[in-house]
Amino acid sequence: MKAALVLFALLWLAGCATPQLPASAGAPTLAQNAERLLIVTLRNPLAPGLRGGGSTWRGWDWGGQYQLTGSVERMASELAKTYALSTVDAWPIRVLDVHCVVFALNPLQSREAMLQKLRADPRVESAQPLHQFRSLAAGYDDSQRDLQTSLEAMQLEAAHRWSQGRGVRVAVIDTGVDVEHPELKGRIKAEHDFVLQPGAVPHRERHGTAVAGIIGARANNREGIVGVAPAADLLVLKACWPLSPGAAEATCNSFTLARALAAAIDLNADILNLSLAGPADPLLSRMVQVAIARGILVVAAVPQAWTRSGQSIFPASVPGVIAVHASETTRASLGVVPAPGQHVLAPAPGATYDFQSGSSMAAAHVSGVAALLREQRPRLSPAELEPLLMEVATNTGTNQQGLSACRALARLLRREGCADLGARQPVDAKQARGVRDKTGN
């Protein structure tokens, strides 16, 4: 009887623990010239009755039951031999029932010619270039609250009377995050690195730390700022890496992003923040469509001056994705939500703070607002969210376009209580220097 009770207690504790995702490799795709890499998918149907995220011989196995068949492994080897390709990395993607292989061309091969051959091969489910993506950075007791202009612009203090995003899971697919930052410590419910660069220190990376902090920094902890959704659960999925040590600018690729997207789906994210942009990508678009079909709200940053009727980009062009630009620097565009993105005070690695700019920060604000709304309406769909955000963003009562979290909640809940927005002066250079001096930046 005693042994049975001990076993029950262990099982109960295991069920309550934060998911610990096994390590997986992603660095091989970073070490190669991306222009010479192709992504090929092969059909790998799931055996009846089995579930799980995917698996590789290197350990990504969320659920542990989706296995790569020997015939698919042989097919991948045969393709490499037939077309004189080198295998760089591979991974079964459960959400699409395919095996994904990254091949490298040899120096004499043309990428476009090889893609035509592979797409004509009946063994191949899809073939595409490995694309590159870039980040788009450029009553509280919190000590830097007065410098946090978005707090006033978005009427967050009023919005937090009704919702703080409690119980909503927000996946941040980005660079690494300083999970020990006072604003974020204890706020991270799952963390996984899909890049694993030798010598990299994910917890010192600036872009992901800023984005995670804008979404979910603690409130009333006597530290610097207040997150838009300070009670949301953050899922940190590293798929990007800084262009140089300490830089806010970062890059990702199709393979690392595909792994992170699958993890976000398997971890039952409610909201997915993608503060990045790049070329249209068929594989990643399919995965985002799966996420949306499963009820995940996907929020994406867009480059300056991009419109939905213009160039096709990932992820903003995928139907159902909430596209966001910085309201201070970009003209209003049909179907693109404006949000604060200029001189945004955000956490930085090493328990510091700094000002960040770009639509990456605007997307983080919208993901936070989506978490506030999802706490109150867990089944809120993209088709309901986008027009609601556009309506409250374009009717702020000021000359400048912006997004009011309070008015979004009031409209959703059919309540009153959001005062007219008051214009707030932007932070001047002296104030900005003061924050950096205090934090060591």
C-alpha cells in the first residue's frame, strides 16, 4: 500500500512539472552556406492510434511515439545518392506527417535546377530552398514605469482591472531569453533551444529578452516595467540567433523555425509571437496553418511600409495571421494592426533595461493584448480578433494611431471605463541615457 502511494505521488508530481523538452540539434544548418541548402519532405504517415510531436536520433520526441520508418530513412539516403547531395540535418514533423531533410548542394549544382528535379521525383512530398528570416528590431510600483510610454498609450493600467492574461500560454519563437532577469524569473513555463550553437549563451540574447519582457514582465515587483500580460505563461522557444554578440538584430532559418513551430503546437500554446519576417515559405506556412486550425492565435511583425496587397512574406502573409507594424513610424495599412514600436523600454540581458524599436516590439504588444482577451474569451478566433484590434486601434481619440488594450477588452466584455487617451510626450534622449546609465548599458 505504501509503495502504491509513493508511486501515485511521483506520478502526480510528474504531471504537475514543467515540461522538460529533450535537447535537439539545429546548429548544422547554421554552419553551412544557406544559399546551398534545400529542404525536402518525404511522406511519413503516423501509425494508427499514435500521437506525439516528432522524433530524431538526436532526441526531439515530444510524446515519444511518432517514429521514423526504415523505408523513409532509406528513401532519404537514396535521394542523396541519386542527386549527389549531402545530408546536413533531418527531423520527422508530426504535425504534417512528413520527414524533413536538409540537403546541401555540391559546388557544381544549380539550386533551381535541383529543385525542379526533386519536385518531379515521386518520392518527394515537397522541395524548397532553406530560407533565412530576420528579426524586426531596430497603479504600479515598478521603478521605470514613468518611462514606459506604451503603458499610458495602451491604457494598460485600466485594462489590468479586467484581465492580466492569467492561464494563457504565449509561445515566443525568437532568440534566447534571459530567464533569470528579475522581470522574467519564474515566468517561463517551458524553454527549449532549437539552435544549440557551440559557445552561445542563450540567456544573454537581447531580442528575445525584450520581446518576452514586453509580453509578460511581472507587475508590482519593484522592478523596471510592466508586461502587457503580466500573468500569462511564457513558452520560450529559441529558433533564432543574434547576428553578432549582444546585438538586437537576429536571424533564423526554415529548419529551426519548423522545429519551434511544432513544439509550440505540441505545448498547447494559445498565442504564438513571431517577431520576424522573411520570404514566403511553403513548409512554414503549412505549419502555421495547422497552428491556426488548432485554435492558436498567431501574431507576426511586418517590415516598414509592407501591406497585405504587396509582396508575399512569411509569416504575415499566411491567412489568419495577425500582422502588426509600429504605429509611430509606419502609415496605416489595411489589415495591419498598429501598436507601439518606437523607443520601447524593455528588459535586456543581465538584469538591465534598454530602449528598443521596430515592429518586433509592436508584435509583442499585440501578443500581450491577445493574451488579455484570451483570458476572458478562451475561444476567441483570429477572424474575431483582427477586426476588434483594428477598430480600437484606429479610434483612439488622439491624432496618432495606436492600440488601446482597455478599449479592446471593454468592447469584448461590453463594458465602460476607458478614459480618453491623453497624449504623452516621447522619451527624450536625456531620459534614455539615464536608463542606460542606471542599468550599465
